[in-house]
Amino acid sequence: MKKTAAAPLLALMGAATLSSAALAQSSVQLYGSVDAGVDYVSNAGGSRLNAVNSGRRSPDRFGFQGSEDLGGGLQAFFKLESGLNLDTGTNTRPDVFFNRYSIIGVRSATLGTVTAGHMPDFMYEYVSPTSNSVPGISSSFTPGNLDNLANQFQMDNAIKYESPVMGGFQFGAMNGFGESALGFSTARKIGVGAQYRGSALRVAAGYSMYHDRTADVRGIFDLSTLLGQNIAAGSLFTTTKFRTAGVGASYAVGLFTPHVLVSDVNLANANGNESLRHYEAGVNIDISGGSKVDLLGLSVARSSFTTRHYQQINLFASHLFSKTVQVYAGLARVQADGPGALAGLFGYTKSTTDSQTLLRVGFQQQF
């Protein structure tokens, strides 16, 4: 009898399992982007460089995201995203597989969204879309990307709240728990952000503060000492507080979209603090007459850190074959000045002189 009774029960459970699997599959999306191109760099470590590099238009990545309607206006969702290097087939961070996003959350159109997991801050999610690199190539980001306009630094053990969009306006706050027995503030991270997105105007602001974070000021700025701390080659500068702040805006006027952005990175320890200040402006032009098939971008930037200053000019052009496939070209030049200042575009080996020029032609496909 037990065998007879168990048979229909097992069949029912199997059907339910298959049904659930089908429902889950229908709600899950695989997405990503791959990009490869040929670079010419005038001086990379003392010599000219010709190379195939990937992810310089938009980071190479793939991910899974899904959602499910819970009723009552609530929706559960998740997102798992991993960065990769197309040119070598490796992960961008071998020690963290889903290094870009690893989150789960619940959203409501009237109450907002709560998210938990591993995620970037508002400097990337809100402010970065107004930068010189969107559209463009990653070399247009700030020196060393210390302000995280590119998604290199994420908050672990984080929880985030974002308001619903109200008349185009949205705000958010997040906290990354340090989870240290040494105290609540040890390795803790916090962030706030706000943005407005209208039909033509976009304005965004972000702020983050990290306790006990490191910065590669030796590798980026060739500094062997900072705020009383000696920094050996290959070593990182250790901060007690690492603050980033930024505001950016863009406005579409016919075929032209001018944009501006200002960011500030403040590194502090017991001996004081030092700031990296960055200013940029540019214009994106729809040279296809409104279809956005052909885009041209021209931008300039200036960054200052200690006694070092960096001026950069960027030129970018792209052609869309479809909504997901494009070919592009970018030209960037940075000029450094100040005692010991060496030029270095973000993502490339520093020059041994005060200037560096990059020419890149690439091909990108999103999926």
C-alpha cells in the first residue's frame, strides 16, 4: 500500500518540480557584453605598444538576472554579474567570481527597493553615466579610477535602499558592514546618492566613505611617500578613511548632448588628508541626424593630486550596425606636469615621460 500511495505523490512532486523549474527558467535572463580592439600607445613603460585588449569600450562581462512577481505590487529579483578578459579568457578578479554584482532584493513601485549583497556604489550607478567615458572608451576615466566611475570597487556585505522614482527624481543610501570583531566601524562602507532623469536633463550626485581601504598611489602617481607613510614599489597606501564624492549632469539639445562632471577623492590617515580633484566636460553629437547610429564625442579633463596635474583630451566615434553591435575608434592624450609626474591613461602602463597618446579601434557586441 505504501508503494501504491507513494507513486502518485512522487509523480505530483515531480510535476511540481518541473513546473517550478520552467517558471524559474522563464524569469531568468543571460546577458553581457564582449569587446575587443587594437591599441597603439605612444609610450608604455618606455616603449611603443601595439596590443589587442578587451573591455575598453565597455567592460567584458556576463551575468544572470531574474525577477518574480510576488503580488501586491512587490517583485523579488536577483543579479549575478562577472567580469572577464576576452583577450585572455581570464576573470578580471580570480578571487571573486561574481565580482561586479552579486545581489538579491525586493522592489515596490510605491515603496522603493531594498537590495543586499555585493554591489558598486552610487558613484558608478548614478554619476558615471554623465562621464566622458559614456559613450567613449575607458581611458577617459579619472587617473586610477579612485572615484569608482568605472565599476572596479564594490561594497561587500552591503544593504541598499533606493526610493521609487518620483517625477524623475530618485535617491538612495547603502551600508557595507565591516563584520569585524575589532569594532563596528572597522572596514565599514557607507554611500548616498541622488539623481534626476528627465527627457533632456540628467543630474546625478554620489558620496561614499570607506574605512580602512587601500589605494595604489605608488602605481598611479609614482609617489613613494604620502602623509608620513612610506610606500614601497608594489605596495599600497593604507587609509583610515577613503571618501569619494561627485556630481555630474548632461542635457540633450537637438543632436548635441553636452555634459560636465566633478569628482573629489579624499585619502586620510592619522597625519592628515590629501585630495584628488577631477574636472571634465564634453559633448556627444549624433552625426547621423537623430537616429543615434553614428556618434561623435569630444571631451577634456583635468585632474590634480598633491603637486601633480594631468590634462587630457579625448575623441570618440562609433557606428551601430544594430542595437547590440558597434564598431568604434578612440583617441586620447594625457599631459602631466609637476615634480616627478608621469603620464598614464587609465588601464594602461604609465609612460616614462610626461605625455602619453592612445589610439584604439574596436568592435563590441552585447547580448
